[in-house]
Amino acid sequence: MEKKLVTKKLEELQIAINSNTLLVSKLKSEINNSKRILNVDELSEYIGFSKSYIYKLVARNEIAYSKPLGKKLFFDKRKIDDWLMQKSSISKQDIQQKAESYVFSKK
């Protein structure tokens, strides 16, 4: 009987821990989404690239960054968003709309 009670309490604790872990993860995500300047760890989490790949992009000067004190890297979230979208493709629907606008403007 005592064993069942202990098992039940352990299960309740595990559920509470899982709930708190999820809450902490959500809070970290909210904080990162509200920040304008990101460090390498935050950028990695934000865009889903590994830190080593981010360092390669920095070394190749393929990504905008700042190094105010000569060591630690910082990234402007707006510049990163622009960089991520710089080679975006146009959907078929957008192409169709542009074509129709062009045709109707020539009449």
C-alpha cells in the first residue's frame, strides 16, 4: 500500500517537473523573440543553425554581426531576418497575380 502511494507521488512529481520544464522553455522562447540583439547561442536557437555553422558564416563574412569588444559576437535580429529572406522564392500564386496585373495594366 505504501509502495503504491510512493509511486503515485513520484508520478505526480514527474508530471509537475515536465510541466515546469515546458513552461521554462516557453518563457525562454518568449524572451528570445522579444530581444533585438542576440548572441551566438540565442541566434542558434532562433534560426536552428548549429553554433559551429554560425561561426563559419561569420568567418566567411556571409552574415551580419558585431564584435564590440573584439571577442563576443552579437547579431541584430532584423538584419538576420532580412538575411534569411534575401533569396526567397515567389509562389505560383504571386507569379500569376503579377502576370495578371501586368496584362491588365497594358490594356
